[in-house]
Amino acid sequence: MPHALTFDEEAHAYKLDGRPIPSVTTILQAAGLIDYRFMNPSDREFYLTRGKYVHFATQLLDENDLDYGALDPDIRGYLDGYIKFKKDTGFVPEMIEFQSYNDTLWYSGTLDRVGMLNGNRVIVDFKSGTVAKWVAIQTIGGYAQMEGVGTVTAGYGLELKSDGTYNLSEPFTDFTGAARVMNAAIIISRFKNA
């Protein structure tokens, strides 16, 4: 029987069948793999908000529902980077901002895209900053193990830049290693939050 996953965007909190369930990024933060302590809180809020708007613009683009006239000029360059990425690589998204869960390991999340890249079905995670090392754990250690994602051959981090360009990471393919780190992060997160 399928579970009911809900997401409160304002609180950035998921529930599965009415029970709180942590997200992949929350787990990675609690385990110390994602660390924003060096960042001024107002800067962090700015970057998180910008990322949210970039994600929303790319989603509207992929769903053929983008009103270019209503687009914030500060977001346009990032969107242009995504458009260029799709044109250069032929990337075809299949799943867009897909929310799911792993009820065995008890986590949830929203993956940015699953799609076809160079003949392979992959996960692509968007960043409006540099692609950090932990993105491998996020994509193939966490998201790839969620319900309904299906088989993927790699994960990627896609850095979208304000000047309309992009950087695509090398493929993340060590699924076993990423899953081990994700499992360890889950254990550490539970220990710290117990």
C-alpha cells in the first residue's frame, strides 16, 4: 500500500503518513557533511531563497509553463545556464522536482531531475553555487534509493551560473560507497537528534 508523503514548504518539513520524516539534506547537515556555519545567516537565507527561485524557474521551463516576462532578471542568467546545458547535452527530463521517500531507512526528499543524458538515465541536482563533494551522497546515496525513482546509472551536480553558463560535475557512480556514507549519516543524525 503506498504511503502519503506531504511537504510543508514554509517549514521545509516532510511527513510520511502524518509522521515527521527527515530529508536527505537535513540528515547530511545533522551528520556534518553539509556545513553552513561559516556563512552569515542573512547570506545563507539569500542563497537559499535564490536557489528556490532558480529551481522554480527551471521547473516552469521544463513543464512548458514559464512566463519569461514575469521572470526576475536576477534569475534569468541561471535559467539561461540551464537552457544552455539542455541544448549542449540533449538532456531530457523525465522526473521534475520529484518528491519521494525511503520508508525502510526513513528519509525523504525532492530530487531536482531524473532524465536521459548521453543515453543514460541519471539524477541531476541543480546548484546556484559550486557543486560540493556531498552532492554525490545526496544524489546516488540518498535520492537514488527513494521509492519510484527507478534505476539510474549516475548522479551529477549541475552548477548554474548568473552569467548564463554552467558547470556539470563528473558523474557520481560509486553507488555502494555513497550508500554507505548515507547510512552512516542516518545513524549519526538519529544519534544527535535522540
